[in-house]
Amino acid sequence: MRARVLIRPKAGILDPQGVAVERALPALGFTGVANVHVGRLIELDVEDPAQLEAMCEKLLANPLIEDYEIVDSGGGAAGA
């Protein structure tokens, strides 16, 4: 199964990349942009999708400061 793990900072956690993008966009002529958050996308093929939660908790995401969402190739989602 091909899975995607979307990882982003938890609400209230400092996101310096998001702040930099939010400040740069108006300088480039883009207006009406707010609350920018920068995260990561990890794609992987797994034989046992039941292991994805543990993979995220132990390695792929830092559960103290990041939320994650697991999206399978069928478009379903799960996560913390």
C-alpha cells in the first residue's frame, strides 16, 4: 500500500518557516494570506498499514510538537 503522512506543527507551536513564508508572500505581490504553516509530506510503500501509527509515533513525527495525518492511496485518513 502507498501511504502519505502529512506532518505539521501543532497549534500554538512556533513555526518559523511558516512565518517567513507569510511575510514573504506580500512582498511578492500576493495579498490576503494568513496563518501559513509549513510541514512535511512523507510517502512510503508499506506491506502492513497497521504499523503506520507506530512509525509516526516513534520516528516520522515528533508527537510533542507535531500533528500527523496518514492518508492511504484510497484517500482515507487517520492520525493524531
